[in-house]
Amino acid sequence: MEKQAILERARDYIAKESDPAFKAEVETLIKNDNLKELEDRFYRDLEFGTGGLRGVIGGGYNRMNSYVVRRATQGMCDYINATVKGKNLSACVAYDSRHYSDVFALDTALIFAANGIKAYLFTSLRPTPELSYAIRKLGAHTGVVVTASHNPPAYNGYKAYWDDGAQVTEPHDSGIIDRVNAVKLIKSMPKDEALAKGLLVMIDKEIDDPYIAMVKSKLFRPALIKTMAGEVKVVYTPLHGTGAMPFERVMGELGLSVVTVPEQREPDGDFPTVAFPNPEEAAALKMALDLGTKLKADVVMATDPDADRLGIAVPDGSGGFTLITGNQLGALHADYMLLSLKELGRMPKRPATIKSIVTTELQVRIAKAYGAECFDCLTGFKWIADTMRRFEKEGIDFVYATEESYGYLVEDEVRDKDGISAAAMTAEMTLYWRSKGKSLLQRLDEIFVQHGYHEERGINKYFEGPTGMDVMRGIMDAYRTNQPATLGGIAVESIRDIKTGKKWSVAAPAAAQKVDLPSSDVIQWYLTDGTLVTVRPSGTEPKIKFYVLARTAVGSGGLSAARSESAAKVSAILADIKKVIG
């Protein structure tokens, strides 16, 4: 990008930005003639994608800042006022513990108010699932949560929701994007004026109390919890995020003993004790695992900053802890919930679970074993919510939903992943299997023996900067031009390209079948041994992601031999992938 064009965009931004700190950042860069940094901040606009915004906090069009947030909200207002029929429009707004989250949330609420849309704003930080719940509870038409989920401290984000509490999908996502890109004038109003006119309403316990009650109502065995609660000790970390209040309240009201890691309990946008506030990362759980070992905890739990994800670890029998993967906990949940419905005589007429296309195939086998169906959808909980909408139209009974990235949903009152309700279900599940003389690891092994050992691993490769998107597109184009014949020495049997909407057999490529999923930049390779390998660029970060889902039947060599065979198979496949991405 030419220097003059960069400087013109930078000066244009300075004229539009209302926050003096963000303005000053860019002014200093211009003064210091820091063209490299200026180019990174202005070579493009931070894209308002199908899930909203996410980026590094700072001044510039390619950053998260007050102007970018205000422009996005104005675009949402323009779309809502143009398309939603009726009066008394409203929106819910929540935020997490990240830097500027409270500022961006207030900016958002005041722009809704100035556009005639009543804004319900939480008085302090709340989990993402509670925002989804609030939209449904209050009958709001839209909602926003200011969060960058589990990203590093430098990031923040903005997720847009529709009236059913789900993140926006077609046609609303593209409609909002068009309006955001067309914004010329941003309307706002002072907070005092918005409050006086009833266009800004502050909320807290009127949503907190019913949300907590709903979470507890989803449990199957309250009598078991009451009887055995004293036998289980939970160590928990909110990783400096929003989870402490709802987590501790739910567990406390259930009678469970919870010890929260003191150094990580308080909200802090710097996340000072972890490199990444992500419960998928073993390093993020280190302090909780150390405390769990010291206190001889029965389960260690962690939620990410907006408390929509849950990670757990359980005792390994030798004084340490084993981390349970997202796929494994999802399998345990599905097994326990379907088993409970069957045991208690509450199995619905047409029970169904939902998983993303990169989530373990073990979910399919578990559902089938209990007479339930398992439906696939694209990656991201907005697609799970979209499938839930379909269930309501077709008379299918929702039971459970999961995705491999530590997202779980045990209720239908929320239409996004919910780490709080998943934690409560995990606690009850732990007590149930203890009542049967088993640990969660022992039950997981039983599931593997019944359905085969499932091993899932992946690789993420980041491509930062102006050329990053082009590199990722190049990788995907190269695969489409020259599909691999083998991966890890195993032949590719068939290929599914969700972008083109086709699936075909390598032996008969002309006889392609139509894919019944929305178009998405995803390629999947089905290997002759049943292994599934998927590649897709991330929708929220500058990275490309590979997933390997392998299954090995448990034969005469037992579970140990199946584990070894799967590990070797997956390692060979990942080695082939690394040759492509470096």
C-alpha cells in the first residue's frame, strides 16, 4: 500500500475517532513515520464478519476501538430499523473482563438508544451464555456481547445476536454487513438522557436469578447431589474472566464444595497468570491443577474469559490429573444425558444431539446406541443454534450439542455454548459415576471399549499481517487443484468440499453428490480406514486449522493397543500436513 494512501486513511480515522487515546496512538505513529505499523492498522478495515468483530485493541481501521465498534452498531441499528416490523424494539448488551469491554459495551448501548432501540445493559460483566439467555427472557430483537473469548490480552471482539439468542446467520448476517459497510452517520446520545427516556435500562439480578434457576433445573438427579455433594471437592478457575460469580453461586446452591484459585478469581484484562486464557491449553490450568493436587480435588474445572467454554481435569489414580479433551467431555456428557433420560423414563419421542463437522464421530455412535440421532452442522455455535431452529419446526427433540473446541450446550433456553451449565452437568455426572463406583476416566474407557478408541488431534498455523489471508487462500486453492491421494500412508477414499457443495469418491469423481450444508471454505478427506481429516481457515483468527478424527476398534490387544495404533496413525497424518504448511 502506498505511503500517501496509508496516511490519508490514518488522518481520516483520526477525524472520526471519539476516543482520545486511540487518536493519540495513530497521531504518534504518523509523527514517528512508522509506516510498517501504520500499514498494518490501515491496509484494510477490520472486517465485520458473519460472527461480528474480533481484533487487536488499538487505533486504526484494522483494530478494535471505539469508532469501529460504534460504526458496527450503527450498521446493526440501520438493518434492524429497516427490516424488523413493529414498535418497541430492544437489544441486550453484555461484556467481559477485557480491556475496553465496558467502554465498548456502553458505546454500543447508547447507539442503540439513539436509534430508538431500547438497550438493556448489564451493570457489570456477565458470561456470554447469560447474554443469550437475556435476549430470549426479555424478548429482545437483537444483542451484542463485547468479548474476544479465549484470545490473548491484546484482543477484544464484538459478537452480534438475533432475537432467538443465537449469533446472527443468513440472511441477517450479510444484511448487517452491508449496512455496516454503508454507514455514513453514527447516532449516539448521552447516558443520562438515555436513562431518563427509558432507552437505556440497567439489568442484573432480574436476569441472574432466573438464569441460575434454569441451569439447576436441567440437572437430572437433585436428590443424588443433595446426598453426595459433601463427597466431591471441585477446584475452579475463571481465568480472570466472568465465570466466578455464576459458577460459585450454582455450585454453592447445589451444596458442592468449590475452591476457586485465588490468584485467578478476580477479573483482569491482562490475564497476568496465563499466556493464553484458554481452557483448551494445559498451561492455562497449571495453577488450578497445582491447587487440585494439593487439596486432592475430585475434579478441576476452568472457564474461559466469557465463560462459554469449559475445560476439566480429573484424578489419574496416581496423584496427578488427566486433562479431558473437548471431544471426550462431549462424549461423556452425551452418554450421561441420554443414559439419564432412558433410566428416568424421560426419553423424548425423537431425541437428537448436534455436533460440528470437526467434532468426534464418537458422538454419532453414542447417540445411535441410545436410539437417538446425531446431526452435523458447520463449525461454530451459530450453526448449532440454526439446527435447533430446524428441530423446532420439524418436531425433533433437542437433547445436547457440542463442538470440539470445549463448547457444550445442555439446555435450549440458551442458544450459544454455556460453560456454566456444562460445569453443573459435569459435577452431577461425576457424582453419578462415583455412586456406581466409577471415575469419569473409567466410564470414558468403557465408552471406548464399546464404540472403538477415538483419537482427535489437530494443528493450527497462524498467518499474520497483510499477506496472511492470501497465504491461507493459496493453501486451500492448492489442495483443490491437487487433492492428496494419501495422508499418513492411508489412501483417501472420498472428498467433501463444502465450499463447492460437492462430495465425491476418488474412484468415481464424476458421480459427485450434493452436500446438504451452507457453503463454507472447508475440505474434508475420508480415508479408507474411516479416519476423517478436515482443513479450514478460522473464521475469527488469522490461522488455518487441521483436524484429524481417527477411530481404532478395540480388539484382542485391548484398549492399550488401540491407543497405540491410533497415535501412530494420527502422527503420520499430521507429519504429511506439516509438509504443506511448514
